[in-house]
Amino acid sequence: MFGDTNLIDVKKLRNDMKNNALSAYFGGGIGPALIDVSAVERASDDEVISVC
């Protein structure tokens, strides 16, 4: 039914991960979430995909 190839929009995935961490910071005051945002920004495309 589906091919062997999965297409992943890494830019969108990275942005969604950053937004998730920022919402944890602003919504709950969880300070380490800001560290997560910078880690997501520095991560390679492969690292972003492997975290999900």
C-alpha cells in the first residue's frame, strides 16, 4: 500500500519540537525547556528524526 520511502519534513518537525518546548516553558514555567529549544536548533536532521 505505502512505498518503502517515508518523507519527513524535518524543518516542520524541528519547528513543532521547538514550539512544544516553548509551550512547556511559557505555560508551566519549566526552565529546562529553554535548553531543549537550543538543543533542537543545534541538532542534525538525523538527530531530530531519531528523537521522535
